[in-house]
Amino acid sequence: MLPPPSTNYCSLQFAWRFAALFAMALLISPFKVIADDQSLTESAVRMQFSESVLPLLKKHCYECHSHGADSTEGGLVLDSRAGWEIGGDSGPAIVPDSPGKSLLLKAVEYSDAELQMPPDSKLSASEIVILKQWIVDGAFDPRITESRPSKSPTELVRKSEELWSLKPVGEARVPTVADDESIRNDVDRFITAKLTQQGLTPNPVAHRYALLRRATFDLTGLPPTLEEIDAFISDDRPDAYRRLIDRLFESPHYGERWGRHWLDLARYSDSNGGDINLCACECLEVSRLCHQGIQR
């Protein structure tokens, strides 16, 4: 049997254990303090946003810059984090940690005459300080929603009214231009006026053969025949070109050329769409029916 441990040995063993526990406590304590500090910091910034920043944004910005606004000014929404991160027409509205690069702060400070928000009255000095400090602290924002607002019916109607094709037909005033051989009707006068405005000069009058080729290729997709070339070049009537256009409109090739585009849009092909195509005779019959439809 082993002798019992001495009192000195037990005291030494206890001292070592106490020292080890004390050292572990010293190592763990800083991490706990850091964790507590981080928790306090997150709680502070969350309180800063919910009690100071968010009410300020709702009061001064949401009327024109939120998903609930009738129309979003400049494409910017401030009722979500993604809204100010993406920004509007001028780019991101806020750059966290960088108040000098944040357009929102620049706008509320009225430092740029072309960019001032709110437009009716400037924020108070204390409100500007709140926004600036929020940005300096990293612009904490827990709001998550869609980045851009869907266009409201009011905005869609307003934009549609700006389309020229939806404006009521009115009588346009024919511009006054110097008459020359290129001016044959009022359309030419409009074109010449716009060219003059842009500092451009019209091309010289095309030769009859060039006119014939352009018109025939554009309307039928085919070149003119030798007989058509001779007939048009030798036609001295003043309305020879108008007669040419009328003849091309009446040509079956005109319907075939433009009907082909319609068939492309309808995704037509000589196939039943499966792994096995129709027999040749049935395909020819389908093609014949489509050709008849084009001619009509």
C-alpha cells in the first residue's frame, strides 16, 4: 500500500490548480467584455436608427421617395436599405462611413443649388447632424424590401401622354426652306429643315436607276428586271415615281416579302413540331395555304 500524500504535496497541487483557473479567467474575461461591447454597440445603432433617423426620413422624405408615393422623384426610394444603396437617377444616395460622398447629405445641406431636399424647406441643423452621424457610424439600416417601386398608374399615364404617337393629331406648320431640285413636297421641306438645323446637307438627287433599285428591293425584296429598268428610265411623266410605287404595292411579291415577317412572328415552319415531320405532300399543301393567305 502506497503512503498517503504529504500535506506539502497537496498544497502544491492546489496552488497549481488555482493558478490555472485564474489564468483561464484572465483569458476569457476580455472576450466577454468585447462581446458585451459589441452587443451594446449594435443595440445603440439600432436605437439610433429607429428613434432618430427613421422618423426623420418618414417626416421629410417618404412623401416623394417611398414605395407608397404617388410618383417617385428621380427614381429614388428611401424606405429600404436597398433603395438608397442602388439610388435613383444620380446613383447611390448614401455611402456608409463617407458623408462627403453621400448625395443625400449633400442634398439636405443645400450645398448644391441644383440638388436640394426637401425642396420646400431645409432641415434643421440638429436633423442634419443626426443624418450625418448616422452615415459616419456606418448607416445601419435593418429594413429589407424591394429596391425600386413599381410604377404607379399615375406615373404610367403621365409618361404615356408624352409619347408622340398618343398625342392628338394637329396641323403642323410647314417650315420655310429654300426651294431647289430636292424639294418636291412638304415632307421634303421638313427633312431639309431638320438637316439644316443639324448642319447637314442633303445628298444629291439619285439617278432614276438608283431610285428604281431602292424602291424595288425595299418593297419586294427582289431586284428590278431588265424590262422594268428600261420602262422606268424611259418614262418621262412627272408622276413616274408615284406610278412605280403603286405598281410595286400591287405586286404579289410585295405581300410575300412582308407576309414573311408575319410568318416569322407566328413561328411558322413546314413542320408539325414533333420529332416526326409531316410527309412531303402535306407540307406542300400547308405551304400552298399559307401562300394563299399572303396573297389575300
